[in-house]
Amino acid sequence: MEETGGLLNFVTNVTGDRFTRIEEDLGNGYVRLSITEAERRQAKNDIQSVEDAVLELLRNARDSGASKIFMSFQKEADQRRKISIIDDGCGIPKPAQERIFESRVTTKLDTVNFDQYGIHGRGMALFSIKQSADDIRILHSIEGKGTSLRFIADTTKLNEKVDQFEIPEIEIIDGKPEVTKGVRNVLRVITEFLINHPQLEIYMGIAGEILATMYTKSQSTVFESERSKNFGIACFNWERRNLKIWQLCGFASNAETLKEIANSFYGLELSNRHINRIMCGQIKTVSPLSINEIMRKKVGLTQGEKSVGKKKISISENLSKYFNDNDLQVLRESLNIIAEDIGNKYFLKLQRDPEIVREKNRLKILLPFEKDEII
Ligand SMILES: Nc1ncnc2c1ncn2[C@@H]1O[C@H](COP(=O)(O)OP(=O)(O)OP(=O)(O)O)[C@@H](O)[C@H]1O
Ligand SMILES: [Mg+2]
């Protein structure tokens, strides 16, 4: 033991401690940490839930120097949770894109760090997520242009909070916002993250909303002459332009190209109809999450509580809150199709999308029709 220690000390003195900390130099700043170094950096928890995975993906995007993070959060009918995260950070060189899912692979050899969640820089988070994910992969990443990653989890195997719709309660304590109540769902994880990183723009929504947001926001950065005609996205030289991956969708001039970009670059699978509606500006875009807005929404939701004297009595039931936004969107789309079919019989068409309003124990649906002039 004495001898090994002596040799190790000798090597450390000659080479600095770099030699003892890394097992393999993978190039481009990527290393595989030695087991002892990784153990030294051991963190408390591995990935136990979808929320844990989301937090690690956010930490990685932050560490990459991103200022914008787009997150699409979608539940499939088969209980699979599909998450795409697109950031505008430093990107990952091609040869490292597979290796970062191996254990102890990191670029944070000299920047091992503490944040409010503990130590990071072990090169273990993506490896751990991969063990519990149905699929996780880099869809696209270019140095200096950001990264797009898709994560799919089977929620019958990897837990997630049932109530993803609940908004966390925030109080201002000593002048700083703090989450004081609420289930630890994805929105709460992001809210806590945002409180500590208010400089980040984090956009969260279902697939259609995120694509609509990136598409709309990127319109101003793409010249008309640069838009794809019918050649498919492979023909563009967009990488030469000083644009980020999320702005690529702005190049699409037709639905087919936008669909191709959404699918292969961002992992956002949308129907032709959805894509067309995005291009016509009919799908709502989302704003970056803001702590003030989250607080306002929470207050709005609890307005149903009546004060009697000092005692608060909540209105007996509010069942409609259990319908989450994804399900309402599914309902809206089905109504659209049914209303179109029935309307055709009377030469009528929907004026706009069906409106669905949550009202305590009911969903109020409004289907505004107008004459179909084309017919
Ligand atoms: N969004 C991203 N943008 C750029 N590089 C990334 C991104 N996500 C991961 N990486 C790279 O992949 C490496 C491995 O990530 P991983 O989360 O597994 O480990 P880590 O962040 O180094 O440490 P920890 O296990 O504590 O999270 C990172 O060190 C980083 O170089
Ligand atoms: Mg990490």
C-alpha cells in the first residue's frame, strides 16, 4: 500500500493529479474519469423518476452555457413520456455524442462543481438516465449551435408524479421567491431551477406549442431567399449562418419540410394538419416561464376559494382541473375532426378551433360555425 501510495504521489507530483483522475482521454475535452475519481464525486441519488431526469437534463443545458431551453413534454397513449430538450449551448462534437451516455464520461474534469442540488461533474447523469429510459439520444448537436436531445420513458417503469398539472406555490421569503408547496412534478422542478437561474429562458409545452414557438421566433432570423423550396432540408447550408439549432425550423417554407425538421432534428412528431396549422399561426406559442406568471396562475386557480371570516372554505369540488393540457388538446383535435364532418352536411365550417373552458365540475365547449363559402 505504502509503495502504491508512493508511486501515486510521485506520478501526481510529476504530472499534476490529472493522471490519477482520468482513465481515458477521449479528445475534445472529453475524458473518462477513473473509478476512484468518480467515486470521490459520488452524488447521493441516481435517477428515480422522470422529474430527476428532467433536472439533470436542465443542469447539463445550463452547464453548456445555454441561454434558451425549449422543452416539449408529451404523454403518449401507451403511457410513454416523450421529452425533447433543445438548447442553444456549446453543443457536443460528433465523436462524443454516443460516448456521453457511457459511465464516467465528462468534460467537467476541472470544473467539478456544486450547485443547489449537490455535486456535479461525475459523468454519470446521462448514463443513469439511459439505464432507466426507453430511449435517450442526441438527435442533433453542433459545436456552438446547441443540442437537441430526446428522452422517452415508460412511466409504468420510471415513476413520475401523477399530477403534472398542479402549479407549485411560491412565496417571497427574505426577498427571494421560494417554492413552499406542491407535488414535485416537472413544473415544480423547472420552477425551482428557474428561481436559481433567472437568466435562463425556459420554454415548456406540448410538442405543437414548442414547434410553433421555435418556428415563430425564428422567422425574423431567416431571409426569405434562404427558405427551403421543395428540396428538403439536407440541401441547406444553414450551418454556415450564425444560427442555433432551434432556429433551423425557420427555414421551412412548406409543411413537408417543417415536418421533416421537426421530426428528425427535434423529435417532435406532429400530424400534417398540426404542421399546417403551425405555419398558419393557429397554434399558440408559449412564453418563457416566469416566476411572476407562475405565481399569478396559482392565485388564479385558487380564486375558487371563498373566505368566511378567517376560515377558508374551498368550493366543494373542482373536477375539471384533473384534465391536463395534453388531454384537452386531444379532445380539441377530435372535436375539430367531428365538427368538420358534421358541419359539411350543412355547408358549415368551424370559424376557429373549439374552445374548451374548465368550469369547476364541467368542461364548457364552444364550437363557433360559419358558412363554408368554398362549398
Ligand atoms: N446539453 C448539453 N450540451 C453540451 N454538452 C452536454 C450536454 N449534455 C451533456 N453534455 C456533455 O456530456 C457530458 C456528460 O454528461 P452527464 O450529465 O452524464 O455528466 P456530467 O454533467 O459531466 O456530470 P454529472 O453526472 O454530475 O451530471 C457532460 O460533461 C457534457 O460535456
Ligand atoms: Mg450532468
